[in-house]
Amino acid sequence: MKKLKIVFKDKSQITYTIKDYGPWEPYFERHLKSDMESAILQQYPIKNNETVVLV
């Protein structure tokens, strides 16, 4: 399982939970990068995978 958390400049946020076999890119591309303050992708289990900072 993966979680994609996007925080926008207006401090709103959205979190997507994605199955292992599904790509995360379509969820990331739904939003404008210029509106994002941060975007973090986390693969589970956390102890075996590092956080990936996208923005």
C-alpha cells in the first residue's frame, strides 16, 4: 500500500491511499504543481521504506 499526501498553499490537504499494483502518478498529476506546498509519497510498511518527497 502507498499513501500520497499533498498539502496545498492554502493549507488544505488531500491523502490518497493506493494499492500496491496501482500507479501513484495519475493522482499526483490531477493537481497543479504550482498550487502545491508539499507532496509526500510513503510506501508501507514504513519501517522498510523511506519517505519520498515529490515537491
